[in-house]
Amino acid sequence: MHRLAFSKSDTAKYISHLDLMRTLQRAFLRAGLAIRHTEGFNPHAFVSIPLPLSVGFSSACEVLECELLGNPDLGAVPARMNAVLPAGIAVSRCYEAVRPVKELCYVNYIVTLDYENGAPFGAETAIRDLLARDSLVVAKKSKKARSGQVEVDLIPLIRRASVEERRDSITLDLILRAQNPGLNPELVVGAVRRDCPEASPDFVCVHRRAVLDDQLQPWE
């Protein structure tokens, strides 16, 4: 099994997960890199992304799992892929997969809350107090629930959070649970809008900076 580390930025962050998968599969073909396919009447490429990225989020740490055939030079794979990938998607590494996906425990997000008229007075303190609560329950969409929603407490899923105010923005540096269950930073922003309406941003930018293990070390 092999892994590709890649970034997704600029206009590419608006590519959906399914379109991203199609784009990467075509890139392997155009780069002349053979990958394993499933067997059967309608074979398809055996590729997966452990943590699909939400549309509109940028990332410096995406991972694609695949199996390259024919013993290719892994060091040359990034250049071959980048030559055929669209702008905004860039492969930085190709390497042998060693650690299992279950050891991917946390994700570091940088969430920037922008304000057209400058950060409101007291907004930084209000958000910091919100994230320091013992419990912060919000409603989350769920296909399994009969009502279509379930309640989830965000606090146990937040490993670390810092808040920094600048002139026209407030930046949240969040380390959130990655899976089983994972926490989408959009729920944190939603809690800010609900419980700290005075701090509601005019625009939100979310960037995935790192994927981490249970010791907060880089997972790869």
C-alpha cells in the first residue's frame, strides 16, 4: 500500500470529494502510473482518502491511499502527478504506508473568522470562554437518527483550542478529534454563532494544517 501526501488550495478547495477522487484517478492514468483496481465485471481504481475534506476547506495535509504497480520510483511520483493535476492540487510526497488509519486521531484546523467592520469588542473573550466550558452541546445532522439530528457535546472532541484576535479577524487554532467520532470545525463555528451572536463572523475560512496521532505527532 502506498500513500500520497497532497495539498488542496485556491479554487481547488471547491472541488467536491467525488470529483477530487475522479481527478486523481485520471491523473494517475495521464502520468503513466498503474494502480491496482478491484476485480470483477466493472473494475474501479482502488483508492481512498481516510478523511474526506469538506467543500470550501483548504488543506496542506491531505492523504490518498492507493497501490502503485510495477515498482515505480516513489521519489519521482510527485513530479509526474503534478505535471497533470489542475491548479490548486499538489502532491508533495509518495511513500510506503506503515501506520494504520486507526492511529490518525486528531486534526489541526486553523479557522479564521473575518469581520467587515473589525472584530467586535469582547468577541475574543466570549469565544475563549465558550470553548472553555465543561460542556457545549449542539445539534448535528445524522442520517441514522429518525429526527435527522443528534445532539453532540463538542468539548470532549476538542483536544486543544487557542483564540487570537487581530484587527479584522479572530483566529481559532483547533485540534479536533479526527474520527470515531470526528468533529467538523463548522460545528464549532455554529456554536459561536448560536451562543456568542455578537461574535458572529461575516466570513469564515477553514484550513486543515496537520493530521496527528494520539500524541499529537504527525501521522503519515
